[in-house]
Amino acid sequence: MSVVPSTDSHGLSAGDAKLVYMVNQIATFFASQPHESAVSGIESHIRKFWDPRMRRKIRDFILAGGTGVDPLAREALDRLAD
């Protein structure tokens, strides 16, 4: 029986990696817009469509020093914490 590792080579859990991937995809979608519109759009999308547990998990990941989150997404996530 094969065991799937719970973290990747960078220490990301599968759940964290999925959330980072998702938030970066959202940031890529909004990146062509002016900065403020992009950050607001990312924030709005996450607020509307992400479960509070998902928002809490990505916030905890960032607070723990997690990396790999697009800067636009990071700014939007910081606003969600306000």
C-alpha cells in the first residue's frame, strides 16, 4: 500500500497548496485590471465564494509564514482580516 505524503517538498499541506493555487488563479484573473480594482475584485470574490473555514485556513497559512501567494491576492487577504 502506498502512502500519500501530507506535505509537499516545501512543507505545504495538500489543503494549503490547493488554497494557494486557488487564490493565485483568482489573482491571475484580476491582474489585468488596475491595481485597486484587482485587489477589490479578489477580496470580493473570496468574501462571496469562499467558505469562512477556507478564508481562515489561508489567513492562518499566511500568518504562519506561508509563501507562494500572489502579491495582489496577499493584499486582498490582508483586507479581509480587517
